[in-house]
Amino acid sequence: DISVYELLMDGTNLGQPSGLMFRDGKKRIDYILVYKKSSPLVEKRVTFKRNLRAEGLMLEKVPSLTNTDIMFVKIHAPWDTLCKYAEQMNIRMPFRKKMYFTDWKSKVMGRQIKSWLPRNPMKLDKEALPDLEETDCYTAPFSRARMHHFTINNKQTFFSNSTRSRIVHHVLQRTKYEDGKSKMGINRLLGNGTYEAAFPPHEGGYRSRHPIETHGAQNHRHLLYERWARWGMWYKYQPLDLIRRYFGEKIGLYFAWLGWYTGMLIPAALVGLFVFLYGLLTMDTSQVSKEICEANTTIMCPMCEQNCKPWKLSDSCVYAKVTHLFDNGGTVFFAIFMAIWATVFLEFWKRRRAELTYDWDLIDWEEEEENLRPQFEAKYSRVERVNHISGKPEPFQPFTDKLSRLMVSVSGIFFMISLVLTAVFAVVVFRLIAMEKFASIDWEFVKKNWQFATSGTGVCINFMIIMSLNVVYEKVAYLLTNLEHPRTESEWENSFALKMFLFQFVNLNSSTFYIAFFLGRFAGRPGKYNKLFNRWRLEECHPSGCLIDLCLQMGVIMVLKQIWNNFMELGYPLLQNWWSRRKMRTESKERTGGGQNVENKVQLPQWDKDWNLQPMNAHGLVDEYLEMVLQFGFITIFVAAFPLAPLLALLNNIIEIRLDAYKFVTQWRRPMPARATDIGIWHGILEGIGVLAVITNAFVIAITSDYIPRFVYAFRYGPCVDKGYRQDECLRGYMNSSLSVFDMGERWNVSEEQSRYCRYRDYRASPWSSVPYDFTLQFWHVLAARLAFIIVFEHLVFGIKSFIAYLIPDMPKSLCDRMRREKYLMQEMMYEAELEHLQKERKNGRRYDYEWP
């Protein structure tokens, strides 16, 4: 209902809604605390609020208009308090406009590039919202003693909303509510039920009755919705500066990385699509497919133990053609391309990150501003040592305590991974049982395609197990990370992210590794099959190869997981918010005797609206990054088996960017703006996936696909070994060469009318040879070629990756020159500003003693 989100303007700066101010209309609300009147923990709240006031914060209490049991505590940080904690937190603030000195080449190139780019989407936004300005100034850690250095035009706007919220959050995290070393912090009060929620308020509604082009933006949130979060903006660049200003640098870096990743997927998706189209165009002319489709007299051995019968090789004609779509001459090229693509993506992201951290003034942030976690301070407050950077004493975790906690955490990780492997084993057993059941079913269609039915049901059951175990993994990872007591918030998030990645990566890919490298490798041969528990015969690969099973596994899991993730990210919050609004309307009618709703009588203030939204996940951006990193693994690790994976990822990410934007702007409460210099441990994980992708693709091409057997046959056993290479002729007879002969009279009762001999996929001697069923020379040639290919492929690709990484520096040379130049200019300006201040003091007849550090 648009009336619920209608803004009540009071004429203040930026058109601030009345719901963002104290009752006096002057003090800005920087944070909101929510509690229930019925909560028995009154003493903790009273002590906590008293200590907050002692820290310099101003509080104001107001009841909810939609729930009589809910109370809101509005928090405002005055100017003196902001200055005090900005100095303690080493927050960098602007003090002089930047000046750029570039050579004529850079200027000419800059003009050319700007002429090629589309119109700046922020130009209209700056006209619509004059407060939106790029912070293109030199910055330095804030100091009250040197306040005259900083550009303070207006005390109300000098500290941005996100900075004010960070300062208040810092105070909330370190304020005690009881006597005791661990009785501090808003997190503990949220955990024990003293408070229901704590969040910074949104800057008003995200909708307006008037179009932004004519009446301008009402606030930053409205501007983000119109220029970023609407689905109609899917083809436009993201306003990263505005995202960073509203949500903080950490969330800004996430969307910058997601946008960069999505843009880099475009060439990968196009090449993968070309490889797939090449397989589609050559499907009917493939020599291997032709031989399978024309093999009407080739009798294959039964593929299960009890209810299967001999069958004709030509029955798998469709199966062979589909396999050729993903196992063709372009497979090796695409695998090499994707390995190089992963390196280029990561190396150029480093350059992009360097530019963003410079533009957002984050180059030296990590050493200056990162604070200890309150839980760490409370736990180890009795043990202190001097920090070698700051020179100040701080809590210290003894090595023995850290090692013991780490060992418990590692043990928990291995236990959970073993649980995953147990689940995979259970799926393997199910496939073996289902194989026999589908082969003996009365439905002719299923009986004829029992292998496909077995693989399909196995994949679906495996997906359900994956989704179920993910819920358990998240809770276990959270407990293990808290047990370790990480020192800082970034260490906590990195530790939690690593555990979640290990759990979910093994959970998601263990069955894929089984199909790629174990399915059909240990099945044995007719007459001597290997059995699990001496009961169930192990699965065999199809005569056209195991790659189609791997492709099916990847395709189904990738599509279903993306659909599930999109529902959980948007559909679930929408349902929850709808239910909250419905419950609120029902309670309003009950209180008014069935009359008009409260929101129709009185405009809801912003804190009431935000309370009815969903809170951001307690784990921050871990779930967002994890989803994309697991997707990155899918499109690189087994891309040789599924060249359409980058295309599916691209289509998903185009939706994902706007879905996340809509969720952050409209469905979630405003998260606490946080700072960060990079994407954390995820970059190292991406590099590890890139290395693993080279190894797995080498094994997939060499072992899972039929590329190497076909290659060996064409150059060693084919009809044109000494006649020159022609692809359409050199594979003639390949299918017959790759099938061995078995005497069914040794195993089954065969009537005289039936053929005595059947074929199976292997390189073994015939029953009438001197050593029946022994491996032939062709088997050893294929094995040697596979091992040689793995070695050559890995060394070649790793060499190319290392060379590309060497050629691409992590930071552009122009940026390095600008940083060195600006460091010099900053020192000069600091010196000039101090001289100017001293001259003013002398002119006013004041004595000013100051010692320059």
C-alpha cells in the first residue's frame, strides 16, 4: 500500500522524514533499540541505558503504534561524543579538496574513454539529491587537537549517517549492563532477550508518488531503489559510490565484486555456448555416434545382475548423441580457456579492488581502525601485552589456549566432513538398489531408460540431502567459530566463512567427484563383477562414457540450487514481511474494535516500519559470498563436462544483483555500515578453486571423457595411421575397438538361437585367447596417454596462469604514482594549514604553544 510508505516531510536538510528525528525535530536518530515491556530483564536495561548516557549518548523512548508490548529507544550521538569516538576509532575525515596532476597523455586518453562511455547515471541523481557528493578529498585520522585542519562546513553533516551509526554501534558493543568482565555489549543483551533488536534506521521510504525525474529523490534509499534496486535497471551500471555511502564499504565491495564477476562471465559464457553449439552441429556427423546408431547387430552384455537382458548397442543412439554435445573436440580448448579465465578474473579484480580502496580511502584502514571483538576483550581482559603497531596494551590469547580451541574446532570440521561422506555413500547404495528396481519395472519407457532414471533420482535425492545438511552445518560452524574466540570481527568472519565453505563445498561436490572419478572404474567385468557387501553390483559407465552422468549431476544441482537460493533470498523474506503486515493489521483491528487500521489513521514512523522488516543475517555477507564462490567452483572445476555452466551462471547473476539490491533496500532492515579493504578470505578460496580446477579438468578429460581413447586410436590403431590425419576417417572402427568380448555361456544359460557372445566396454583379451580377459596392449597405451596428458596439461596451464599473473600487476602504475604524489601533497598541506593556523592565532593576540610531531 503506497500510503504506508508515504513520506511526511518537515523541511529539514535533505527533506528528512519526521520519523528520523527526536521529538524536538532537531536531533537525528542514529540507532534504534527495541524491547518488550513484558520482558523481565528490566534492571539490565536500566543499567545499560544509564551507562550509555554516561558515554555521552542521548536516548528517547517511544511506544510502537502497531504493538502495545513493543518499545523503541532512539539514540542520538551529539557532536562532542562523535568527535571523541571518531578520534578513538581513528576514523579518517576529509580536510582538503584533492588536486590532480597528470600528463597530457592521461588527459587525452581520459577524454577519449569518457566519450565512449554512456552518460553518467549519477548526474541526474546529484541534481535530484544535492547532498550526494563524491568525497574527493584528502583524509586523515580525526583529531580534536587538530580540528582546524578538517573541512567542517556543517556539524550536522560532517559525519555521514553511516559513520554516525558505526560510532554508536562501537559504543553499544563496549558498554556494560552489569558488573563483571563479560557483562557488556548489545550482542549479549540481544542474545539473552533483554532487547529484541538493534539497528540503524533507514533514511525514509523507498517509494514516492512523484517520479524522481521531476521531483527528485526523497532520500538516499529512494535514490537507490530508483537507480539500482528496480528490476528495470538490470542492464545498467551499479551506483557503487551511493551503495558504499548508504550501506558501508563492506557491502559496497561485495556488490563491486559481484558486478565484476558477472561482467567477466560474459566471455566465458559465449565461449562455452560456442563449444556447445559446435557439439550440436557435429552431433549427426560424429563418427562415434554413427557407429553406435548403426550397430544393430552388436549385442551388449546385461548391465545389471538379475533382471537385465542383453541389449543392442544401437538402443543407446540418443544417449551417444547427447554425450557428444559435451564431449567433443572443443572440450580441451574450453578447459584451458576457463583455467586462464579464472586467473585473468582474479588478477584484474585485484586492480579493480585497489582502485576502489583508493577512491574510498581504505588504503591504510586495516592497521588504523580495526578494533578487538568485545567478546575477545571480555574473555582475555586479565592477560595483556603491548601491540607492536599501536604500542598500547591489549588483551592477549595464550598460545596453549588458542591451540587447544583450534584442535577442538578442527576435530569438529573433520567430523562434519565424515558425515557428508557417509551421506554420499548412502546415495551410492541407493543408486545400486534403484538400478535393479528400474530395470525390472513393468513400465517399458522406464525399463528402457533405467540408467537415466537411476541417475536422475539419485541426483534429486542427493540435492535434498545437501539442502538438509546445510542447516546443520551453519549452526555447527557458528558454534566452532565462537569457541575459537577470534581476535577481531574480520578474523571471526574469515574463520566462519572458511568452515562454511569447507562444509558446503564437500557437501555439494562429493557426489560429483564420485561420478567423475569413481563411477564405473571398479565395476569389474562380466563374469567377475565387484559387489558392494557381496550383494549389490557396482555401476558401470554407459558404452558412450560416464561424462553424461557427470553432466546430468552438475546441471540438475546447479539449476535447482540457484532456484532454491533465489527463493530463500527474496521469496522467503517477502512471505515473512507479508505475514508481519497481515498480523499487524489484525492486531490493529482488534485494538480498535474492528475499525480502521492504525496505519490508515496515523502515518507510521520509520522505526515502526523498519521493525516490521527482516533483519540481515547474523553472519553478514558470508551467505552471499558463499553462494557465488560455490557457483564459481561449479563453472571452473568440472567445466569440461558442462560447458553451459558459465552461461547459466551469467543468467543467474544478472538476476542475483537486482535481487540482492531489492532485498537490501526494501526487505531488510538497514545493516550496520562496516568498513573493509577487500573481500577477505574469499579471495584466497577463489585462488584455491582455480588451482583445483586445473587438476580436476585434467583428470576429467583424461579419465572421465573419451578424448584420450579416441586420440590413441586415431594415431595408433585407426585406419589412417600412416595415411595422414583426417578426423572423419581416422575414428572409423573406434567403437568396435573399445568393446571387448565375453562368452555368456560361462555365466548365463544361453539357448542355441541366441548369440553366445556379448560385448562390454573395456580393453581385454577375447575368451579364446591364450590369456582370456587379460588387459590388451591398447589398454596400456591408453593408460600411458592419460597419465602423459595429465602431466602436460597441468604444466602447460599452470605455466600460462603464472605468466599471466606475472604480466598483470596488482595495482595500476598510474594509481601508484597518484598515491605517491598525494602523500607528498598531503604532508605539504598539513604543514601549510598549521602555519596558517599559527598566524591567525598570533594575529588575534593569543599565545599558541604547539609542538609539531
